[in-house]
Amino acid sequence: MDEPRIGVYVCWCGGNISDVVNVEKVVEEIKKEPGVIVARHFMFMCSEAGQKMIENDIKTHQLNAVVVASCSPKLHEATFRNVVVRAGLNPYMYYHANIREQVSWAHGDNPEEATRKAIRHVRMAVAYLRHAKPLEKIKVDVTPSALIIGGGIAGLRAALDLARMGVAVHLVEKEPFLGGNTARLGEVYPYGRRGSEIAAELIRELLKHDNVAIYTNAEVTSIKGFIGNFEAEIRVKPRYFKGKCPNIMEAIKACPVKVPDEHSFGAKMRTAIRLPPYPGAYPDIPAIDMEACTKCGECLKACGDKIDFAQEEQVIRVKVGSVITATGFKPYEPREGEYGYKTYGEVVTLPQLIGILAESNGGGELVVNGRKIRSIAFIYCVGSRQKPSGDEKANTYCSRYCCNATMYTSLKILEKYPGVRLYHLYRDIRTYGKHELMYEEACRRGVVFLKYSEDDPPKVRKEDGKLVVTVKDLLTEGIEVEIPVDLVVLVTGMEPRPNEQLNEILKLPVGRDGFYQEVHPKLRPVETTLAGFFIAGTAQGPKDIKEALASASAAAAKAAGIVLKKQLELEPFVARVNPDKCNLSQKCIAECPYGAISIKEYDGKGRKAWVNAALCKGCGACVAVCPTGAIEIQGLTNEQIEDMIKAAAREV
Amino acid sequence: MSGEAFKPKILVFSTNLISDVGIDYTGLLHMHYPATTAIIRLPCSSMIRPEWIILALKSGFDGVFVAADGTDCPYLRDCTDRTARRVDKALRMAEEEGIEPQRIKMAAICSVCAEPFVNHMRNFYQTLVKLGPVKRRG
């Protein structure tokens, strides 16, 4: 750039900064730096007045670069890049010095040293700008379509939103039918509609759009490319059914296979033939589970003309501009013997109970496995809020939906089967928001609440053929209570779905809990650090149905924001090769995880390394390994970093 | 200077999306660590050229702390290994320069790792106090 003419603006942040950092001193010191034309401090730089002051100075003093020293760049870097743009500068002729989170707030115990650190941080910013060059955002063309992985309610909602916005959608579901976990539920809060009805309604709406391609029994097996231009490979497993078979029930009867039925969370058994599990399920065609099938051929006798064992896997390639991952959760499966699970038939999980209730037709009596149920104990927080011990994986989080779902289910039971006694053995009740009214109602209706300690959880045993639950109730000074019940319901939480294969392909960041992680829970709640990839629903963490749907609509809006543009502008912080310095060691090519670097013939300079800017994510791994310093991140060059180090090292 | 107690200066390399967020979080909680520090943020800790670590130690810093992305790295699954290789190389270069290896430290700092960061900085500071200033040539 021309001779640097830098303006430096030190913010008080009301007093957040200036109560600790001597801002006058910072300004006084920084004015001595070569290239600094003007330096000021002000109450709030981000205010209208502060922004105007910077704009005016840029014009009056012909500044060509600006430093603001204030809060974290995560908050206001974008704000001030816009300020310099308004005054006619390139947005990258700006550097943000962090003197609040990393200075005044961290060093309130030592104002003198804090002031020195602030000076070091501002000196670094000035050093950065001395060699800064205007940069252009990288422009790429966009494919106007989206890939959605997961056909549960979050995936369906996102697909529908995108389809309505005119975006072509490819929806991929691993199971033979759409609907996910929600479609397996009975009546849900607040209107008592079945989960399957909610899924069916979304499916019905989605099928009205001709810009939607649905792949069931299918998996995404590769994704290549970059934001705006991905190519995905989808593998569709055969269903082995060519259409509906009128004699299907005979075929089911003939099938010798019995495996746990996914749709009832394993509460019932099914054959190797999977039927559309609920009214409105899509597609309305059975599928054979080849992993369970013994190929005995009995079903052919009933549905011979509709079954085709010669069907083969199909591989489909699609081009998309954006990807939404909505792969949902896995219900926590209690360990064998955990509270008597799988040891006693009368111990079930909450999802299983909801399935059982959906099948029961009222009539005054609740019957489970042929047994009349007059009393139920619910044990809360099974598989949630676990204490980490040793190397064993622990679900330390709260699963969020379960208190509310248990309360709602209890009220439904009392409504349909008055007289059933309900005992809730809980650690804490977290019926946040409107759900609190259900908790109050449950108390009014005589549900008994007993609070147990996580260190001394309830015990389930069988005595004279009847379940007995023992619990020390903290609300009555730890008195041990014995409750004989007909049914024990384990209120199980949500776990991340084990998506190893998909994770290997997507490389989405996964948080400590094992769920997909957003960039920032508040500022960028459905975006991931991988540009063009969004997350929706419970794949991101425990959510109830309405929260899952809200996040799906948010992800759809963000995806549309990308694919509905003809061209995208990407941040320019990507690697770039100086062919004069490159000695073709090829270390950068081996180091790059994105395959962004290749060899290219440069005019008059021979074959040298070359970076495809659209593929480069700007991690800088190549920078560290280059023997000659030929590859650098533009906007953060080796020279800039070295100058920053030297500037910060100087005595204050 | 001679009359004052030695206050080691530490250069911290942080990462935009992970450890810099963790260091911000430390400030947000008003947790204290030695203020004789300076923090340079990079996209990823695997970007650090070993030469930069040596440059810092030869220019006036008494220690360099690499606040690595660790397993949370959004770019690289093996970020820890890669960053460790940069640090290993810097250690070998430091040895050649007669600089003590204890002046270079690397630890993964996650985006909410306020307490670990403070502990690392305090311990590192104490190590550097014991070592005294870098014996710079010339």
C-alpha cells in the first residue's frame, strides 16, 4: 500500500475498559508509532457518534487503515469493517485489537500491567496494518439446490421450507420410511396429535412440490466440493418390492423372521418385511430388511409378482449448493439390568410407554403385556445428567424434553385411565416455560413426587411377582419409601446418533457431548464452522418437537440465503503461493486436508504449487510446513505476523 | 529493571474459533492470569511456523504459549499432532540457539477452557520466573 496513514481508536466501553486501562496513556504511546496519523479514545466506539468520528477522520485525514481497540473481534469486527467501507476504504484495511475480554476484564487486579498489555495489543494491530493490502472477497457461482440428510421432522420441515422458497431439494433418509423418531410417538404436547400425524402432514405438504427428490433406504456416501458447489453421492438400497402387494398380510404371516420393531422402539417385534408403519408414511411401499431376511422365499408365495430380489443398489450423484444435516437423536437404551430393564418385562422406557399408549384404545383399563396396570413409577434422568467416572462415556447433559414429556404422558394416562396411581421419582423437575402448567396440573391431580439423590438412586426389585421400587425421598428427610407398582417407566434421555461413517464424510465439528456443534449457540446457532453446512433438530443436541422444527426452519433460511444468490462472496483469508519463492517441495500439497493445492505451470516461472481459493478453508497448515515461506495466508502474511511479534516484544 | 522483580513476558498464539474464544471467556469470567502477555490470533494452531516461536524468544519474550485447537479444531482432525510437530521443531531450533525448552509450551484450550487456561498461564509464568530472562546473544 501507499505510505500507511493509520487511525487508532481506543474504546472506553463505558468504563468496562477505561476503569482498568489508562486509555489516555494508550493513545499517547500509540501516537509515537510510525504511520499513526490520528489516535483517539471515546466512550463507545460502536455508538453512532463513535462510528461517525472514525468515518470523518478517514475523510479528513486521508487515513488508509484503521485500528479499533475495544471488545472481542467476535462482537464488533464486522461493525467496524463496515464503518471503514462506508468511508471508502477496503474492509480488510482494518484490524481489531481486543482490550476488553483479553485485557481489562482479565487484568482488573493489575491496571498498570493491563495498560501495558493494551499498548502491546494496539501496537500489534498497527504493525499488522503497515503491510496490509486491500483484499477482494472470493466470488464463486452457486448451485441453486440443497441436500438434506435425515428425513425426520427437522429434515422434512427444512425440505418443505426450502421447496416453498423455490430451492430444489434432495432429501436423504437412511430408514425405508420418512418420519424419524417423532413418527414413532403417540400423542404429544400440546394438542394431543400423534407424532406420526405431524410427520404425515409435513410429508403430504412436501409431496405437493415438484422440486423435491426423496431418497429413502439411502445414505450419503461422499460429499466433495465447497460452499455453493458440492457434489454428493447417494447410495439407495433396494426395497425388493416393486409396489404395493394386496396379499401383504399373508406374506407377513409366512415370514419366519422376528426382530425388534424400530417403530415401537423395540416394544414389539416385526418380520423381515417392513410395512409403512403409520398412516401417511412415505413411501407407501413395503421394504425387505435384507440384514434380517433368511431368503426362505415364503413371502414370494403371497406377493411373488411384487417382490424382486434382483433389485440392485443405485448410486446417484447430485449437485447442491448447501447441506443441512438433520440426522436426529438416538433414544438412550438403558443397560441390561439398569433399574431392572430387560430383567423384568414390566420395566419399559418412556418412548416405549408412549408407543403402548398409542396402541391402547382406552376403555377404562390400561393393559401392558396382558397385565392390568394400576400403578406406575416413573424414574427420571435415566441416561441423562450422568456423572463422569473413569474413561466411561457419560451423558452429562440434561435431555431437556423428558420432564415435560413425562408430565404430559402422566396427564394423558390420568385422563384415559382414571384411578391409576402415578409416582414420579425425580432428581429435579425442569418443566420450563408453559410446561410448568402441566406440572401444576399433575400435582393437583394427585401425582406423587419423590425426590431422589443422584448418589443414591432408586432400586427396582421383584417380590412375590410384583415390582417394588425403593427410594429415599429427600423431601421427607431421606425416609426410605417402598412402592409396589405394576409398571416401571424409565424416563430415558437423548443420545447422539452414532454416525461414524457420515462423520467421516462430512467432517462436521462434534461437541463434547457427541452432538453436532454450531459455530456459536447465540450468534450463529444453526451454522457450522464448515461453510455451507448447517445443522437442524436433535442432531445438534436435545430438543423438543417445536424447538427441533424452529431450528429446521432457521437452517432452511440460512441455506436459502446461500443457494438463492447467483454468486457467493467468501472471506479472502486463503492461502496463496508466491511462485518466485516456491521450490516445489510439495510439502504443502501433502499437508492440505482439503486437497486445495496442486501444481500449476506459471508463465515464465515453471511448475509451482497453486491454491484453488474456493477449496481452501484458510487453516494455514501449509504455511507452517513451507521450507521457503512461499505459501502464505493472504490477509495474514508471514511478514505481518513477524512484525506483530516484534511490535509486541518491544518494552512498554 | 535491575531493581525490580523479573516479570516474564509471554507470547500466546490463539486460534480464532477455539482458543481465542476460550481466552475471551476467561476475561468474561474476570479470571486473572499474568498480564505480561500478548495474544496473537491465527486461524488454526497448525499454522504456526516454528521460526515465529524462535523469533518471539529472540525479540524480547521470555516464553511462548501455544493455545492449540486440540480435538475441537474445526479444520483438522489431527490438529493436535500437527501443532505438536511445529512445537517439536521449534524445540529443536531453540536447543540450537541455546534457549531452554521449558520456554515453549503447548496445550489445547477449548472455547470454554477458562480455568485450564488460567492454570496453564500461572504455572508457565512461575516456570519462566525460575528460568529468568532469555540469555540473548549480542
